[in-house]
Amino acid sequence: MADTPFDIERAPNLAGVPHGFFGSAGGKHQFGFGGPGDAAAICALRAAAADTILAGGVLVAPHQVHSAECLTVTAPWADRPEGRPVADAVVTAVPGLVLGIVTADCAPVLFADVEAGVVGAAHAGWRGAQGGVLEATITAMQALGASSGRIVAAIGATIAQPSYEVDERFRRHFAGADENHFRQAPVRDGVARWWFDLPGYVAEKLENLGLGKIHDLGRDTFGDPARYHSYRRASLRHEADYGRLISLIALG
């Protein structure tokens, strides 16, 4: 319900930049068109969230597909289930636009170079992070005048390592240089297992891109059902659908 107070967390390194990582407000808020609920109600909720971040701001949120695509936004598009541009990151230098991405275990990452007047938002699941969505976001911000040394980034609620059990098939997607993001888990059903550190993997990639300040909120979507939607938790419970969280950033 849009009349339920929003549950918003903010990152200290983005102080002064209109932004917020939105929780589910005890399951009452579901921000994704792919999730349960009436599309018109979801649209209204998303618009209300954007207005909370920046009064009168217009939400710009792409249709996400776990890609490495980043869009540079100069004008808004209609926020509706069908017809939005396909991408997993957005950047802008236009005041009044509220960039948004939705997640449900993947890492939401918000970016800002205050001096250049450029902001960005990226949806970084393991596929997108490995495929280059973070690099694409920084490149797009630099094209608008941002500098990697000035860009700050904040990682919102993400599935944490103790909650993210994976098997050998998953692990084979990663190179030996990524071994530090895997920790041995107990063998289950005769199959070797590991716990994967997605937010740590994302943070390391951001560090390697030369960003000035990176902050991880350290919130576990899977482990806090009272506050966050989680794709993995819903799957393990055999639920028919799952909700989405939204993360927003804008230029004032």
C-alpha cells in the first residue's frame, strides 16, 4: 500500500545526494512489475517512492534482464510493465530524473560524482557483475564528465555469503582469481558446496575500477524476511512469486 511509510536506508558516502534503498516495509511494498500485485498500484508505489527521494522527480527505471547494458538517460520514459528500454544500469546528468533499479537478492549499486553532477544505478547479480555492468556504468558516467577517483558507490541489501550456497557448476563460472569469494560449505546430498560472497565480489570489482569511496550497507536480503524480498528464499519455500525492492538516486 502506498500509504504505508517507506522503509528507506541511506548510505553515508552518498550524504547530500538524493537517494535511498527501499525495503519491503514488512512485505507491504512490492516494487517490481514482474512481481505480485496490480500493475497500476505498483506504478503508483514506484512514483511515490521517487517523489520521496526527490519531490517532483520523475522515475526512470529500465526493464532488467541480467545484462551488462547501461543506458545514458536524457529524458524520461513511461513507467509501465511493457515498453521500457532494456538495460541493467542507468546514468544521467539531468536534474529531476530519479534513476531506479529493482532487486531481490542481486546487488543494487548507486553511484555519484557530485562535482561532475552525474549519478548512476546498477543491478549487479553475479551474471551482470561478471559480464561488465559495473564497468559499463563507470564508462557511461565518465562520458558525462565523471571521474573514477571522484565517483562514490554504495551497495544496498544483497544476499549475503552465509545465505548464498552454490555448487561446483556455479563455481566453474569464476576464475581462480575469484577464489577469495568462495568459502567451503558442508557437503550436502553427497555434493560439494560453497558459500559465495556476492557483495564482496561486487565491491572488489568497484575497487579495481578505481572508485574513491565504496560503502556496503551489509544487509542480507535472504536472512531478513521482515524487511526484504528474496528470490532465493521464495524459491526454497516454493512460493509462486516473489517481490522486488527498489533503489533510487537523483540529482537535486
